[in-house]
Amino acid sequence: MSMVGEQPDGTQIRQQLDRIAKSSALAGAVRLQELLAYTVEETLAGRGSELKETVIGQEVFARSGHDPRLDSIVRVTISKLRAKLREYYLTEGINDPVEIHFPRGGYAPVLRLRSTAQPHLEEDDAAPIPLPAPTKSFDSRWLMLVGILALCVTALGVAIINRQSRQPRQLELVRFQVPPPQSVMLRKFPQGRVLVSPDGKKLAVLATEGDSSRILVRPLESLSGSLLAVPPVATLLAWSPDSRSIAFYSDGQLWRIDAAGGSPLSIGEAKDIRSAAWASSGQIIYANGGSGALLAVPIKGGKATSLTVLSSDNGEIQHTHPVALPGGEELLYTSVRADPSQSTIYQISLHEPSRRTALVKANSNAGFLALPDGRTYLLYIRGDSLVAHPFDPKLRSVSGEPFILEPKASYYPFHSMADFSASNGVVAYRAGTVTEARKLILLDRAGRTRLDYPSTGIDRFPRISPDGRSLAVERMSLNSAVGNLWVAPLENLAAANRVTLDPAGAYSPVWLPDSQSLIYGTRRASRPGVIRQSLRDGTEQQVARLPGTPTDCSPDGQWVIFNQEGSETFHDIWLARTDGLSPPIVFRQTRHDEVDAQFSPDGQWVAYCSKESGVWDVYVERFLPKDSERARIHVSRGFSPLWTKGGKELVFFHNGFPHAAQRQPGEGVKFSEPKQLFSTKVPYHRGFGYHVSPDGEKFVFSVPSGNPSGAGETDMGVLLWK
């Protein structure tokens, strides 16, 4: 018969591990099972003395550079495991022959044989030892000595307490999830982001309630939140420094709304805002998708002014994701580069923005975390993980090595952005995989799938050649911010050949009429703008030095039409000669968006879409480059028009479906009532594109691969130090 306390052998211990893992106490608790198995196996291998909090944090919880002073996940999980084992041995495992338990203060498990007649009592369960009964006679000298000792002990205790009070207290990290209220769906990342208020007491995130758009404001100390009504297409930007208001962007307007409720108030016109910070100086600092620079606008309204200027010698594409540092004088932002590995987080002064300091290379937004004990950290993405790097904003420098806060953050490399924010000792984030891969599908005119081209990256801006035989597409990897162009037979994308090798990327290909040359946009530092390239010999020619997005080429091959963003006119339509011998000219420029211009096959008309009415409308306009009084015809609500069937038909999108309007015979241009083509919606997005064959029978779309793009989790995770 085995004696209590004897060491069981490896087989007995592993059998016991299996019993515990299958018990109801640990059912579904994968992390507890992993922690138990790891510590037991390490102890069996003779490495129990090496089981330290840092080691376990790295090996079990994948927290590289784990700092126990900041992250208590190992202590918390060991405590949970200890409680679960106690529960198990008092119920299902009461007659088990092997006992596994963790003494308090240690991470190496104690492994021993036990008997049901005399089960082992853990240290927490041991019966108290009775004190000896006092004797009835006392010596006064002993009483005096005891009194002196008591005074000394009291004085020593006071000294220790005073000394401890002067030492920094140990912070504990608390992790918890914040689910959305019932009947409310949080907008998935990257369409929606979670923001922490500057006081660290509230979260804000875009949500939907039925068919209505909302901002959910959720106090961390409450089980409920409030819903603020906002326009359907809104981008959540920033909290005010006093945590009382929220800024957002919608349809060319910058807005603010009281976090306690009320109607939005307009700050003023703006365009293509990607991200923003609300500085205590009374300015909104925002990233502009057109110029690529940071702009500043007074919160009370007024004209926006440039804060930064892109550098022409280091491949900068955009300055984005501004973060206001405490005090209102300094700002963080990300400089996105053509080579994402060279993207850099900078710190600047709002009063002297040209003097910038590079902090760390990272292709993500930054965050600033100040803990209650005075330590400060720079947050960013490294790999797929959200990390914290010791950071001194006064010295503008980081030090040491970063450690992982969340191993799998929701991260979207295409926009150099992850779903997290930080303020006042609180970090809010959403974890999970962002499924941003996009593939091409070929459909017939009835919407039936003819071909499905698999992709592990992002395929966008497909263009069918004028002869209907080939397909050009921009292709990029998931961890890149830039792509290059590939050409393949229309019905055999597996045979695609790469035709550009530009480190700065090539995008938005347009065919010339001979189907042997392409025109595309590039962000290269030495020669940004619109490029023409022969597919026969690879020779290049610069068509326009303006950075722009080509959308079509005239049927005679003389003109390319492209989009370019003006400082005050949003998206404009420009023209350039394909020989590059004359400067570009404006075709359509207003204070509204005009995009997606397409030449008619006879070269006499240009179709495009505009937001002049507040929503997308399709127009057709006479192509007379030097005539400012061109006739314009409204076709229909919709966007992304394409001519087909020799100019007899105009295809465009409306309400999620492709529609076709037939051109009426006669002089001028008139169209029949548009008709819906497909019976089911296609997950089409203007930013990724589609195209139609010249005969109008084949449709190519860029669509999500697998699940729609969005974070794997909608619950908001919170890290709180106290």
C-alpha cells in the first residue's frame, strides 16, 4: 500500500493530468489546462526550480519580454488553477490516488500520492495550531521585558510601514471584457474602432441599432451605456480632452457631439479624414487622405492649415494616426512608407512641427500609456502583437525592450492600423483575426459565378483589356501597404505575370486601346504621379507628375483621365495627355467629390459619379477638354459607372446591385430607366473595384476571401492597472 506523500511515477502523474483535464472543473478551460500541463511536465523534467513568473508568461501566455510588475496574468491564472484543483479534489477527484497542488507563493506543483482515508491538507486548509494556555504566575521582570520588546516591535513596525509607504506600490493588471448591450451590434474593425476617454473612465465605439448608426458610450464602472445618434456613414475620431465630447467625420463634414447625448454640431467642412486627435490647444489634428499630411482645424470652426509636409526623399506615403500627448504641446503620428518595414512613429511639437523625432519603426498607429506609478509607455504593433515600450515623452526616446500586452490584436496592415487606444492607465482593444484577404470572381450577366480565383493576399482594381482577353490587377500581400501590377488571361488568373516591380507600389491600372500598354499610379519618391508602361518591352514614361488614381483612357489613346485631391475641392477629375508632353488640366472640379470617370467608346462623352446632391449620382458629360460649359445629363442614383456594348449601355452600382441603363437612339445622350442585373447582392466596395467586359457579358469583382473583413471579436477587451 502506498504511503501518503510518496512520489508518484511519471505514468501515474500523466494519468492524473488526463483525469483533471476531462473533469467538469477544468472543462473548456484551455489556458488552465495548458498551464497545469506545462508546470507538471517541467517539474517531471527536473526544472521545477526554474518555474518563475517571467518564464511562464513567455512560454504559456506567449508574452515576449513579460514584465510581472505590469502584467499579473500568471499570478491571476495560477490562483484560478489552485482554486479549481481544490474544487476538483473535494468533489470528482476526492478518491484519486495522485494529488497535484500549488503551494502559495510558488509556481512549481507538488506531486504526491494520497489516500482517501487521510487526504492531504493544503496550506490554506490546514487546521490552526492552538496557542499554549497561559500560566497563572508571572515574573514582573518578564512583564517589563515583554513591554520593552512590544514597544520595540511597535516602533520597528511603524518604521517599516513608513519606509514601505515611501516605496512605489506594486501595480496589478486587471483584464476583463466589455460586451455590447443586447440589440446593439458593434461595428467591426477596421470600420469601427474602440476609443478610451482621456480620463480613462469611458469607452466609445461605433455601433448599429437596427438600421441606425450609433456611437456607444460605455462607462467602465457601469453595466449599461448610452447610444448617440450619428449619420449612417460616420468615422469615429477622438475624445475631447475633458472627456465630455466626441469628434466624428461624415460626408465631408467634421462633427462633435456631447457624450451625454444631444444633436451633433458641425465644426466645418473637411474631406477624407482617416484619423484624428483632439488637442487641449483647441484644435482637431487630422490625417488627410488626399495630401497625405496632417492638418489642423480650430474646434470652433475655421480653415484647416497644414501641420506636416511629406518628405520627398524617404518614400513617405502618408502621415496618419495622430495622438495628442498630455499637456497639449506634443503629438505622436505614424509616417507610412512605401516599404512598410520602414514606417516610423514620430513625436513632434505642435508649435514647431518641422522638428520631429523618430521613436520606433512600426507600421501601425501609436498609443500613449501612463500608469498610476508614473511609468509611461509607447504602444504599437510588432508582428501581430500589441506591445508596450518604455517611453519618456520629455526626452522623446524609448528604452529597453517592449513587452506584449495582447498577442493577437486586430490589425489591418493595409491601413497601418490596429484596434486599440490608451489613456490614464487604461488600454482598450479588440482581439481576433482581421480577414482582409480579397480575391477575384468572374460572373456572368445574370450574376452566376463562372470562375473563382483563390488569393492569399489582396487583389483589387481588376481591369479587363479592350480586346476582352486579358485582365490586369493590383496585387499585394497581407502585411504590405503597397502592391504591384499583374496581367493574366481573363479566364486563367493562375497564369498571371508580374509586370511592375516598383518598391513604392503601382496601383489602379488602366489599359490603352491596343491592350499592350498600361497606365497606372505610383507613389515613388523620385517620380510620383501617373506612369505609362509598355507590356512588350517594359519601357516607362511619366504622363503626369500629379499624384493621382487613373480611371480610364480615351479610345484614341490620347488622353488619360484620373482622380486627384485638391486642398479644398475634395476628389477632382483631371486629364493628361498620354505622351506626357503637356501639363494636366482639370476636367471637373467643385467643392464636392467627383470620381470614377469613364470615356464612352466613341470618345464623345464622359460618365462619372458625384456627391453634389449629398449622395452618389451618375452623370454623363460631353468630352470637350477646353469648354467649361459642357452639357451634363443626370442618369441615376449610383456610382462606379462603366460603358459597355459599344456605348449603348451604362452599368453602375446602386443599393448593392449592378444596374444597367440603355442609351436611347438619337442626337445627344439619353438613357432608359435603369434595370437591376443580379438577383443577389455582391459584396462590392469602391476601394477595391470591379470591371465589365466590352460586350457587357462578364463581370469581375474584388470580394473578400472567406469571411467578410472585420475583427474576430466584437467584445471590447480592457487592461486596467491599479
